[in-house]
Amino acid sequence: MTFEWALRENGIDPKMDVDIDTSVAFAAMSSAFIGGQGDFVTLFEPNALQIEKQGLGYVVASIGELGGVVPYTSYSARISYLDENPEIIEKFRRAIQKGLDYVHENSDKDVAKTILKQFPDTSLNDLENVVKRYREADTWPKTTSFSEESFYHLQKIMKASGELQEQVDYSKLIYEK
């Protein structure tokens, strides 16, 4: 949906001007592209960097940058769980905040070293370059909260793609005790 939004914002109609194949499984997108399926592909890192390093493609734009601030990653829990476990929820929130603080307060290399075990097929140098790309795109928020503005922006993207019929009020999303 964010890709389609970015296309629209740049004068390209995603329904009329291009053919977007959504049938490819997420894990197979790099392989499908390498195999000749499509002229463009949307990939997360470090896959995009690997395609470049192999000389099989080039990163031409960041969908994250083109799409604007979108609260992409979220965690959900039932209200009953939130009500019954406020200390766990707060510890979880603080742990995520600690990770965000670490990313913002440390070098690309230090962050890469910290997450290297999660990417066993990626070298430290490549991972450092990936962290640098994400930092340059201002990918990581400063806080675990997301703004009302970004929530409504996400809904605009969803409505434009036909995936959301009615806008949800921000106050319905927020759980405050």
C-alpha cells in the first residue's frame, strides 16, 4: 500500500500505469526478481543490498522515505490483557524504547555489531551499510508512541488502496489507563 501511495504521489497510477504482482510470497521476492519476474521489486534490507552487491539490481528509492511517516510496526493485545498486566506492558514498552534509544545513541557499526547474530548470512560491513541506509532514511522513531498525524496518514494510504472503508478516530486506538 505504501508503494502504491509513493507511486500516486509521483504521478503514477498503480492500477493503470504499472502491473503490480502481489502473488509472490514475501520470502520469494528477491529470487523472483533475480529470476526475471518484474522490472522492479520492493525489498527490505539486507536483501536490497545483496541484490546490489551481486550486480543484479540497484536501489532507486526508499519506499519508507517516499511514503512519509507511517506507524508500520505495532504490537497488539486484548484489552483484558492490558488491564490485567499493566506491569508487563510497561516493561515491554520500556524494552522497545531502550532499543530505539540504543539505535539513536550509537554508531552504525555498533548497532550492526549488536544485531549481527540476527543476520547470520550478512557480513558486519554489509550490516553496517544497511543500518546507515535506515538511519539516513530516518526509519527509526524516537519514541514508542506514534502521532495522531502519522495514524491518519496511514489511514489515507489504506483508503487510497481500497483496504479501509472508514477512517478510525485516533482516540479509539489509544489505550490509556
